[in-house]
Amino acid sequence: MLDYAPILMRIEQATKRLSDKCLANKFEGFSKDLNQIHCDLTMLAMWAVNKETQEIFKDIFKQE
């Protein structure tokens, strides 16, 4: 499964771009950055659910 670090780095970079655009009152590409953050947050949520599911299965099989 994919590592979460690159996802967090992309979120951080896109958030910084949004901040810079807001400060400069330049909103070109604003929606693209928001969309990228949304996609990355979805991927991060999927990663977390996968890890949680793996832990649940480890606990289930450990008890048997």
C-alpha cells in the first residue's frame, strides 16, 4: 500500500499555493488546487481505513 507522506506533502504544497494566491489576490488555478487537496484528502482517508482494517484483521487472527 502507498505511503501517506507524499500525500501529506502534496496537501501542504497545495495549501501553501492557495495561501500565496489569496495574499496576492491572484486566483488563477485556485479551483485546481482545491480539487487536488480534495483528491489527496480522499486518498489519505482511504489509506487510514486500509491501515485500520489491517489492524482489525491482525487482532482477529491473533485471538484465534
